[in-house]
Amino acid sequence: MQKFDAQIKAAELQRQLAMLTGHELAHVKPYGKHLLIQMHRGDSLDTIARLTETTRNTYSSAFRSHTGRWEPLPGTGDIATAAELVVTLLAPHFDSNN
């Protein structure tokens, strides 16, 4: 992903996450071929998941386990589909009350 393209896709994913969660606590940071999904927790950002572009406009997803390793989540799709999958499977991490 080129830098400008990655920033556009990160902004799109961030809009999708805000729509799906009903809040704007999720932040998306482009990092190489990945889009890191981070949640504001007090004064810090916790990286909880990432999307990786596997082919043009198709993404796989993974979550960061308690050991710090990336564990794959099932399914692939465009940004909207991948965002919905991540929010559904990792719902407790997106809860604004946690």
C-alpha cells in the first residue's frame, strides 16, 4: 500500500468502525501493508486488531492476543466486511465502557 492510499483506507476503516460501534474511540493507523485498529484507553492507545490487504481491496484480519502475537480471525472481504467481522468478533474490546 502506498502511503497516501494507506491513509485514505485508514480513514475509511475508521469511519466504518465509528458507524458500527456508535462511538469514535477507535483509531486506525496505517503501518506498512497493515491497518492497525487501536482503542483509546485513558491516555493511551491499545492496538487490538489489524487488517492486512491480501489482494486489491480484499483484507484479512487478526487480533493481538494476550501474548502479543497476531492471531488470525476467520473470513476476508472488503474494508466494510472486514470491519464488521472484527467488531462482531471482538465486541468486548470495542465497548466504550471498558
